[in-house]
Amino acid sequence: MEVENHTVLSQFLLLGLSEDPDLQPILFGLFLSMYLVTVLGNLLIILAICSESHLHTPMYFFLSNLSFVDICFTSTTVPKMLVNIQAQRKDISYTECLTQVYFFMFFAGMDNFLLTVMAYDRFVAICHPLNYMIIMNSHFCVFLVLLCWLIIFCSSLLHILLMKRLSFSVGTEIPHFFCELAQVLKVASSDTLINNIVLLVATALLCVFPVTGILFSYSQIVSSLLRMSSSVGKSKAFSTCGSHLCVVALFYGTALGVYLSSAVTHSSKKSTVISVMYTVVTPMLNPFIYSLRNKDVKGALGRLLSRATSGP
């Protein structure tokens, strides 16, 4: 087949999760349901935090940002898959694919960074409680979030600029339900050495530093808790960290599972199915984890829903 560069005619074929026609309606219903639950759950978290003045604190400011990013994260991949299933098509244009790659990396990276910032927030709250409001003032919190956005913006843009150098054959098949950078690089018709090196370095830097930050924060938190004599103080500290720890374990556990499975198995289908966990399931479960384990969020959600049902 003649190799084309990135022209307006270029397109890819997303093979999806299954080619079985009998499974398509089931997949459509399942992913539509999970997508709606994800958007509604995270939107309720944001509205609850905005509507309750006592939740206007650094911890809940970061949580509302995480919920917003989770909505965007799952919206990057699921709607296109639903459209393709409904229309019984597999195609995605070159521009759409690059856009999907960019925003997927962008919001995945933001998830990564926000979890690190939230760990730092808990570290300051537990290890330096007297200086908490001085250190975690509103200007510093906004600065941290903007810094995360800037770093991820530059990193994602670099990958896209490098991808524009590559050539692809028209109708190239991608064994996935969305355009993931690693999968797209595998099907390129030109040399991807530089792209793979940059991807490896960026992944190492953008994962190692956040994970190190989270581990350091919680090592200091544990050390501080062991020195506490009050069991009430320990219980309160554990309750504020419990939800975050669950989300961290879910996010990194599923992401690690995807990359370990892709390393030990040559079956792209298995890797694709496992990747559903961190692209769809994790953003869907985050609101439930925070609402079920956090009394303040649970109470705010209850008041929000009661006001909505009672009407004006």
C-alpha cells in the first residue's frame, strides 16, 4: 500500500474491544452507562464543593479539580468509541487521532500530578498543622494547579509535534478502542526512534517524580502519626488520607497492570481490555470513593440532592 503522510485523507481504523456484532449492543450500553455515571458522579462532587462554603479548603479545591479532569479524561475516549459502535464504523481521521492522543496524555498526566499535589496537601495538614493555612494559601494552591497544567501542556505538545514528523499508511489499523500514543507509534510507517526515546524519558520523569513525591509525603505522614499519642487524632488523620490512598492505589494499580500486561503478553486484545480499567472504570469509581469515605462530601452531596429534589 502506498504510504501517505498526514493529509486530510489520512485515517486510521480503531479495532475496538470486539468485532463480534452480537457484543456491540452490550458494549454500547455498558460504556454509555459507565460514561454517564462518571460524568454525573464527578459533576455532583464539583457542585457539592462549590455550594458548601465550609468545603472551600485546599483539599476540596484539589478534589474538585481532580473531578473535572476525570470528566475530561473519560470524555477523550468513550464518546468516539460509542459513536463508532452506534454507526458500525471503525474509522478515525488523522486529526481526530492526534487530538485524542494529545488530550488523553494531557488529562492522564493531570490526574497523576493532582494526586501528587493532594498527597503534599495531606502531608502539610498532618505534619505541619499550625502552619497549614499559611503554607497552603489560596494563591499557592492555584499556583500548584497552574504549574501542573503548564508542565503537562508542554509535555503533551512535544509528543504531538514529534508525531507530525511521522508517516502513516491510509487505513492503518490500531488494535485499540482509542488512539494511544504507544499503539500509534507501533503502526507508523517511518522511523519512531526519537518518539520512543522521548516517550520513555517523559514517562519516567512524569511518573517517577510524582510517585516519589507521594511516597515521601506518606512516609512523613506515617512517621508523624506514630508519634501521635491521641487515638482520636490518628483516626481523624487516617480518615482524611483514606480516600486519597484508595484513589492512588486504584489509579497506579490499574495503570501498572496495563503496562505489565503489555510487556508480558503479545495479545493486544488483553492489553486493550485491561486498559479499560484506568481509562473508564477508575474515573467512574473516584466519586464513589470520596463520597462514601468522606463525611463532609457525603453530607454536602445529601444537602445538594435534597435542595434539587425539593425544588424552589
